[in-house]
Amino acid sequence: MDGKRWEAMILEEQRPFVRGRVGSVLGLTSAALLLASLRWAHEWGPRTDAIVASWVLATIAALIVSVWSLRTSRASRGFAAAGLGLALVSVLALPVVGALYAAGVDVAEACGGG
């Protein structure tokens, strides 16, 4: 077997591990950006827009990569499940905040108002 085919086989074996771990890192990023968006919820400007846009992208990416990893391989299953769980926390935060706002709670005021 030549060297390039051998390297391709090794990379193919490592991809499922990498996918699961990438899903986990994206889930952690999504959760961290969720906390940052809650911290900066009372501020309006480019910083808040950038945080929210990054949060949306990280959440979508975490969902896609984690589900892909869980559906295609058993490798790194725990990491992929953690990434999926953290991304779902971000997704569920939206209706919870919406319900609180509909009930009369000003969630931005809890951060210090603005």
C-alpha cells in the first residue's frame, strides 16, 4: 500500500472522533455565547449584534455537527451528545425568555437595564 492511501485510511478513521469533539466544542461555544448575550442584553450596538450573530452560528453549527456525528459513528458519542445538549439549551433559552417577557418579566432589566 502506498503512503498516500495509508494516510487517507488513518484520516478516515480519525474523522468520527474529530466530529464528536468539534460538536462538543461548538456546543460549549454556543453556551458561552448565550451567557455573553445575557450579560450584554441591556446594551444595544455592534458588540451585542456580533455576540448574538456568533451565538446563532455556533448553535446551528453545534446542532448540525453533533447530530451528524451521532448518526454516522459511535466514536466520540459522549462528546457529540454533550455538544447537542448544550446547543439545545441555547435553542430552549429563546422560548423561555419569550415566555418570561410575555408574562411581564423584563429580562433585560435583570441585567442592569439600559
